[in-house]
Amino acid sequence: MRIGFAPWGETLEELADAARRAEAAGAESIWVPELHRSATVTAAAVATATRRARIGTGIALAFTRSPMITALEALDLDELSGGRFVLGLGTGVRWLNEDWHNVPFGKPVGHLRETVRNLRRFWESCMTGEPIDLPGEQEPMRIRGYQRPFAVPRSRTT
């Protein structure tokens, strides 16, 4: 039986403790949302508190961070968790993106498609230093002169 768990707590320590207890009780995955806290910071707290369960964002807002920052956060979380991290992305809703975060919502399906394309491309080439030049209606990406100076935890990004 697969058990997934989404912990809740007043503090990050309470969240981490809930994740530890869930893992001890058999949870195979721990999912953290993004609303009252940053999904990536919460995922880091949960990753350091657990040893076996997969850690996932359920969901992180795709348009409120640049694709490069999202990719770097995912790489760091995958390293921190020992390869247990799952990046779950979502669009949110127009008013949340535009009013709360001051980012264009655009056409959400195409926007998310471009964001995921950019993440995958960055993960594939961040060690080589080769330029990235991806056109896009919502998320064009142009990166020159960047090379990650340390290894990527996993070569597969699916």
C-alpha cells in the first residue's frame, strides 16, 4: 500500500516532526504545498528530517520564480534529499499570479509547457556551459556564460 502525506504545523520544526512520524508509520512520499510557506523551503526542512520517503512539492507555483531559479532549487533539493525530490509545478490562478506576485499569467498551458521545457534544458546543459537560447511567448530563456561548478545529483530529469 502506498501512503502519501502532506504535513501541517505551526513551525517548520513541527512540519519536520510530522514528516518524520509519517515516514516511520510507512509514508512513501511527503508532499508540501505553497501558500502559507515557500514550497521549496518547506521541502528542504522535510528532506533533512526524513531518510527514505520521496519529498515533493504539491504544488510549487511555476510562474512566480524564474525557470532558472526553479531549476537550481530543484537541483539543490534533490541533492539535499539524496535523490528523493519530486518537483510538482502548477499554474495557480490569474489573480494570484498577477495581483499577489506581479507576474503575467498569460496562457497557462503554453506558459507551463515553456517553463517545463526551460527547466529540462537547463538541467541538461548546466554542467557544460553551453548557451541556452529558447524562444517563447511566455518564458523565453537566454543564458550565456553559466556553468554549474559542481555535479548534478541525477542526470535524468523526468
